[in-house]
Amino acid sequence: MKLTQALLVLLLPGTALASVADIAQQPSAEPPNFSAEIRPLTWGQLNIIHTTDTHSWQPGHLLEPGFSADWGDIYSFVSHLKKIGKDKGSDVLFVDSGDRHDGNGFGDATSPGGILVENLFLYQNYDILTVGNHELYKYETGVSDFLTIGKYFGEKYVVSNVDIIFNNSWVPMGNRYRRFTTDVQKLNVVAFGFLFNFRGNNPLTRVTFVEDAVKQDWFREALSFDDTDVFIVAAHIPVRFFPEMRTIVNAIRKVHPHAIIQFLGGHSHIRDFVVLDKQATALESGRFLETIGWSSVNGIDKTSDNDNVTFSRTYIDTNLHSFTSHTNTTLNEKETSGKDFFHKKEGVSISEKITKYRKDLKLDEDFGCIPRDLFLNRAPYPGHNSLYSTLEEVVLPRLLGTEVSKSRSLVHPRYIIINTGSIRFDLFKGPYTRDSGYIVSPFKNNWLYIPDVPLKYAKKILPELNKVPYILSADDVENDRVNSNSAMDSQGRITTEGLPQLNYLDMNIPQSRHMYYRSHQKPQQHSQQNSGNQVVFDTNEKYEAGQSNFQLTPGYVTYDDFGNDGDDTYHSGWRFHQIPNAIQASQNIPSEDDENLIDVVFYDFIKPFLIDALEKIGYSNYTFSYYGGASTVELLTDHVTEFWSANC
């Protein structure tokens, strides 16, 4: 849908739509549990509010009460926190670590994609922003981010290792670094904005690998200021396992051995906190605006080696109960208890704009009703509540190739393979809308196939794709042996001689990849003494019975280097399950004859993995052809319309 000029005018900061309302989250959003117990924030001299991997979720999670606050509510929340910080004599900074695009109809249903998201970012009072890999897949996305967010935020748009073609010349996508002094504590800050060693960018952008970037003149210049108190690294890099983070920290430490370093990571879609050394920590703040991260640093001393510095972190559930609890505000404008009213006029205006945009984009257009919750990794696979099982059993078999005969699609034996990472989010019981399709899978896929593969080979492909070729050991991480030239590169691909260059885990969802890497590192007990080996979110443990007399709210239970008290809301832990790298629908497969010929249909994205798997199973007589047909989301929508069409 192309946006009209009139709609674009409404994007401009300062354009109001209506008066303040008591509740500003989206009208169709479920309210949170206002009786849930909330852990208070720990405040320090320097406090950082953090977002990452927001992926167009500015409207909030309409069917998940715990994450139901929207972008306007976040504006009000940040405004209150900055004021509280000033009153306390503390600094509060707001940082984003990239991946603003792809993942929700609010961003993907527009033309060009992401235009609403980019412009809504202009309303927030960010102090540092950088880019993620999703800003670089398409040139039009990258240049739009560069011209919209980069131009508006100026020196606050920090992109240390990415260049882009603009006006026929290579230019830095953003400022290589930012140097500034905080308003309250007068701390001298140098900020960077790094992307991991990404290889999948479009050819009109250029990513300098981190190990090369830290050798460049601009980086040496950034380290040359002797009065720097704090280094802030806004990075689209996971805070565990990826060697780029350690490369950056080590480079800083060579010049500033005792400076405070606060690393703010992203990309792996998890909550995590890592202690790097006595004066350096790293925070990662989840995904999809489920989480607002909070990091605080206290004991910063300009005259010493910061021996008494302390850090704290909190993962804030994105809902109005958490927001009002942390700001000691009320949702009742007429309340006389002395509390400030939570909603800011500007925040409500943002929320109302989002409501209007969603209506204009017809994101609430209803196709049917999902009869039960269907999860990616919060339900066993295979299983009744597994979205992947539903896709295998009833959705993928609907595929009719447009580049092959109808009879070949319906009658000829075939396997249909997709990677699990192509499916991005759960389907919750309730309305299936236009927005739901974008949320489940924002990616456009093209179907290819290998015709007439003997069954004895075809049936080996999926098991091969679902092998895990290498798992990091705890020793690899603790001894810093993982680097770009040894065990594993920044994307989890194997580089050690004799090991495969492709890592099949790249086909999986980010959280599942991370769980694989953590699987050898879970200690017998969760404690700070074992902090280097803790899992990020436990798969089956809950708080001990009798620990509290209040009812726990379902949600994340995060185990990180500081223990398990980082989530602001006391949760009964969701259980997470490992899922395969790829799934497969089977049709008309003969039961016995291994010489029967099978069509192997698959997404074009996984072609390199198919080639690798075919070589490993010893099959070389293959050709690739176009298969065509509707996308997985289109097939899912057709299934909902035909079989789940009843209104909720």
C-alpha cells in the first residue's frame, strides 16, 4: 500500500491528533496484570535505557498483555525516567542497537517498507542509535534509514563500521563515534556503534569487519582523549559467543585499562547480561519491544581506577503496569494521591497516530480465528501447539507450483522444506488479521526445487540439515579462543580447517541458535560464582514454592552473569524447547522403493545449505529449477480462510 502525502504529513513530530486519554496503549491491546509484583530499578550515576531488535513492533503486542505498551507509552516512560534521573542528580541516556525493520505489518505493509517506523523513531529522545543487519539487506532500506534517522539525529546516529553508496560515492553510513559530556554528572563519554561481521548486506553497502575497524585512524583518534570516563558501545552484536565484542573491549583496554565500558548488544533476540571485566559489562535487551533494558553504573571516579564501580541491570516488561511502577505515576489523570499522570501529551499523540496508521493499512482486517495458541519454541515440536507442526501437516501441502504442472504439484511425490528461522513469531488464539501474516513471516520467499531425486537420497536431506556440526564449549569462551580466524566466526559459521564452512544453525531462529551454544554450559546451580556459564533463560525452572505470596505472571525467567533477579516482573518461567533447523512436509511418498523419484521443494534462501547437504550425503546428479507458488504466509492465510473462518 502506498502512503499518501497527507499521511506522511502526520508523521512529522509536533503534529497532534487528539487530546490526552487515560489509557494510551492501542485500543485492541490486552491490558497487563496490574497486580503483578515489580522489582524496583537500581539507579546509579549513569543510567541507560536500551532498545534493540524492535523490528517494527511500535504498536506493541496486541494479544500479549505483558508486552502491550506501544511506542507512545515508551515515549512517556522515557520522559519520566529522564526527569527522575535529573531530580536524583543522575544521567539517563537512551540507546538503540538497530534492527528497526522487518517483522510486523506496521513496518512491512507500507511502500517503501519501514517508512512509518523510521519516522516514528524521530519522536523518541535517543542519545545514541546504530544499525543492524536488517537495515542492510536492501539498499532502499539502508539509504532510507541513513537519510531519515541519520539526518534527524545527526551526531547521535553512530555507525562505526558500515559505509553506503550515496550520490555515487562511498560515505560513512553514520558518525564513526560520538564524543559528548553528560548533562548532570558531566561524564566524558565516547560512544561507538558497531555491527557484527555481517556478510549478507546488499552490494551498495560495505561492512568493515570489526578486527579491521579497530585498527583504523578514526578509532585510534576516538581513544586518544585522556579524559574519557565512559565508553558506550551500541552494537548489533550478541553479548555472548560473538568474538567482535571482545575485540572491541580489548582494543579499548590497551589504551584505557580502567575506563568504564558499557556494551549494549543485540541480534540474538534474548535477554542477557555479561560481565566482561571489573569495569565493563554488556547488556542485551531482547526483541520485538517485549523488553526495555535498563543498565546503571555507580561509583564512577574521575580521579581513580574505578575500583569501586558497581553495575546493575533490569529487563523491563513493556507494559503500562511496569512503566507506572518504575516511574511512580498513575493512569488516572484525576487521582489526588500526589502521583504524576503517566501519559505525556506527545506520547498519547504518538499512540493515536499508530492507531490511525494501522487503520489506514487495514492491519486489523480479519481472515478468521486461530483456535489455539501455536508457538515456535514455547511448545514441543512436533506437537498440537507447535506452529511448525501445523505448517508441515496442513499448510505447506497446499502449495501449487506455478512453474510446474498442476498434476506434478498434486500427484508427484515431493518433500517441501523450509528453514525454521523463516517463521519469526507465534500465532496466538484469537483473530488472524492481515497483520498476523506479516508477524509470522515478513520475508518474501521464492520456491525452487530439485526434480526427481531418488528417495534413498531425498530422505537423508532433512536429517543432514538438522545436524549440529559444532557446539562451543565453555573453555572456548572463557579462554577467549573463539576469534575470526579459529573456531567460529561472528555468524556462527565454522572456519577451523577440516570443519564445514556452513553452519546449519544459521537456518534456525535466533533464540534457538543461542540455546544450542549454551547447552554445554548450564551449571549445576545458578549462582554468581558460576556466572560465566549460566543459561540465558531456563527451560523448565520456576521460582521456589513459598518464595512469595503473590501470583506469578507467565514470562521470561532470565539467568545471566548476575543471577536470576534481572526481570522486573516476577514470572513463572515459560518453558522453551529446542526446534530443528528445518522442517519438511511429505506428500505421496512411497513406503518402500528407494529408487522412486522425489521432488525436493525448498526456499531459495536455503539453497547453499541444500548444496552442502547433498554433497555430504553423496548425491551429485542434481539440478535446480523454479517451482513457483504462493508464499508460506499466503498458504497459511488461505488455510485460515477455508478452515478457521469463524469470528472470534
